[in-house]
Amino acid sequence: MTTILLLLIKYKYLILFPIIVIEGPFATVISGFLVSLGIFNVLIAFPIIILGDFVSDSIFYFLGRFGSKTFHKLIFYFGVTEEKLENAKKYFQANNNKAIVASKFIHGVGVSGLMAAGVLKIPYWKYTRICILTDILQFGVLLAIGFFFGHAYKQIAVYLDNYAKIISAIAVLLAVGLFVFYKLKKKRQNGK
């Protein structure tokens, strides 16, 4: 955490972009803090932050869309059939705004949702439009948090980390619960 702060102070905007691509939310909070100190200009930092996260989102999309056959085989290993993928595609297309926005906000789960948009071949222009609009809101709030509460950046990082852990744990429990439910339902159907 301190290393990121020191790098941003020393190299400013040159290092901001690659850090945002790797770790957007925390670097955005620190950037807000640096804006409050007069080290960063919000009119320069904010577009760099949005662009950096856009690049990150695009990487995940294209990994899903054009990823290796191993990645696609891995999806089917976890019980995803062509039929389920087609149903997911229909749901994603019907609710793509909600699905992509949820993927952006639910850290720890979000990457798979962003990759799913690629796997399901959601049109890239729709995907990017939703991601950019969500980024403007999400990173605007994080920049404001950094601006007003940046002096507590270490504590904010702990909160963001705990948030990600809690959301990830809930998602895992939900996935396990759905898996068990599906297996029990299938077992009952086969037993009749």
C-alpha cells in the first residue's frame, strides 16, 4: 500500500495507468488522496483511471472471447453444457446491463462475469458502454472517498479487502449451495 503511494508520488501520471490496470479501486482511493494534497490534478487523473480500468475490462472480455481452448474446456469441466451456456447467453443478453454492472461492483466475482461477457460474445460496444458508465460512477465515488478520507488510506484498503473477501465467500457459498441443490434434485429425479 505504501509502495503504491510512494510510486504515485514519485512518478505521478506515468505510473498511474499501469497501476490502475492491475489494481484500480485502491489506486483510485490513493489518487483521490493525492488530489486533496494538490499532487494530482483531478482533471488529469480521472480520465487516466477510467482508461486504465477500461483496458483491464477489455483484457478480461477478450480472454473470455478468444481465450485458449483450455479455458473454454475448463468451463465445461465445471458442468457447463452447451445448453446451459446458451441459456446463460440469453439471460446475459436480456439482462446484460445488470450482469456487467454486478460484475464490476462485486470484487472477487467480477472477473468471471466480465470474462463471461466475452465467452457469451456480448457485443463489445455494449460491453464497453456499460463498463465505462459504471466506471465513471464507481471510480468517481472512490476518488471522492480518497479525497475526503485519504489520510486513512490504509484503513480504507483493509475495508476494501474485507469487502472483497465477504463478497467472495458469499459467492462461493452460493455456488456450493446451488451445486448441492442441483445434485440433490438430479438424484431425486433419477431415483423416481
